[in-house]
Amino acid sequence: MAAERPDPLAALISLLRPQTVASKLISGAGRWSIQYQRQEHASFCLVLAGACFFAADGLGVIELQKGDFVFLPETPGFTLARDLRFEPTPTVPTSAHEVRHGSASGRVSMRMLGGYFRFDRANAPLVIKLLPPVVHIQRDAIGGARVRRIVELIVEEANTHRPGREPILDRLVEVLIIESLRFRVAGAQEHGLIAGLSDAALARALRAVHADVARRWTVAELARTAGMSRAVFAERFAQTVGMPPMQYVLEWRVAMAKHLLLRERLGIAEVAEKVGYESSTGFSTAFSRLTGCSPRDFALSERGKADRP
């Protein structure tokens, strides 16, 4: 039986460890334009009825229609509006299950489900920069119906208190993210891991790194894996993924090291060996150069935060 090919997308999700879903209904009627502040959380929305404009800082304007789905790995400041010519009003925090914008009694021009969830903070910065800043799946797009069904399951589970609720929500959120990013693999043009996986040659190199992160990789060996010359591979990888090949290897090793230090609580020497360093000193130097602190200090700090009540 042939071994399964390593899946960088699955590895990425395992490092993100998405969890803690919160969602609410949002509607608008009459003249309305609402400004939302930037958040560190990932967020999503599914338009249930009507239409509106979504204008995010640095991402341009998207006209959302009924059935459209949007996923933001990191949430910038943005405006939701019936008409972008209206002066936006800042949002006011509320615990209400449904938030109404504009007229309280007028005909609803838009109704959507909005939600957010958290990523593991240790590796979120690396993973987020490897993801597209926004995924917009239109109602009639391939995969759109599957995404809507997953969102419906998340909302149903979030509104119940049955045994096993939290692990089920965590798994459903993982599925939602993977399904959203699958959509981008089909034709992503921006840089990042998804763009790299959409390039057949680069995907071979990426899968090889994820299959054996401890291997003593070189640009030349990765280029051979991709079936390209060293120079062409290095340039194409940097332009497509957003960083040079060996920088990607380094950042992925450090991400894996964080996971091993925090989730499996391995010792530094064992972690160093598992991520491809011959000595703890070499590993500590590389880790410190990338993160600004030693592996030991990182582990003590993050474990202390996790152990607090």
C-alpha cells in the first residue's frame, strides 16, 4: 500500500488549533453603515438574506449577496453597509443574539450570521501570513453548498449544551477552515502556502518538507524535488510562497518546535533532534534569532500562561 502524501494544509490546521466559537445574527434596514474595529481573532460570515457591501482595510470592497461566505484568518478593521456613501457608525459591544443596524422597524435589506474563533497564539503569526487575507466563496461557487452546511452545523452545535459540545465545535471549525482554503487552492493568485499548493511543482517541495522537517534540506535538493533548476525554483518559491525556501524550512521547524515544547512538553534536546538540529545549541540559536527568546524562556513563559486558572 502506498504511503499517504503529507498534507501541509492539515499540518497548518493542527498548529492553528482553532477553538472557541461565538456567533450572532446581524441585520440591517433602512440607511445603515457600520464600522468594525480590527480584531486578532479569525472571523467568518454567511449572508442569509439580502445583500450588503463589505469594505476591509487593505482588502478593497466586496459586494456580498445571499449565500455568500467570507473567511478572514485575521480580522482587519472593516465596514458593512447598505451604501458605502453613508458615514459609518462605530459598533457598540453587545451580548444580544441578534444585532440590528439602521431602522428598527424598516424592511430588512441584509441578514447574516457572523462569528469568530481563536487560533493558538504561539504559531498564529506564522500561519496567518501563509494564508490568504480573505476567502470569499460566492453562493454558486463549487464548494459553496458544503461550506454553508458546515456553518449550519456549527451554529446548531454552538446553540446547544449537549455532552461533547466543545470538541465537536473544535472539529467543525477545523473542517470549515480546511474547506474554505481548499477553495483557494483551485486558483489562488496571492502568495502564501495556499498559492504554493496550487503550483504542482512547488507543492511537491512543500510536501517533502512537511514529510520530513528534520532532514538537512538545501535549496538544491528542494529544487530537484520540484523538478526545477535551483535558480528558477528559488525565485518562484519566494514569489509564490512569500519567503525564500530555507526561510520557510526554518519557520516551519520553529513552529513545530513550539508545538513540541508546549503541547507535548518535550525537553529542548529532544525537540532539537526532532526538528533537524544536531545540537541544542544550534537549535537554540536559530529559535532565538527568529522569535527573540530562547526555547527555554519561551516554554516557561507560555506554559505559565496556560497553567494559570
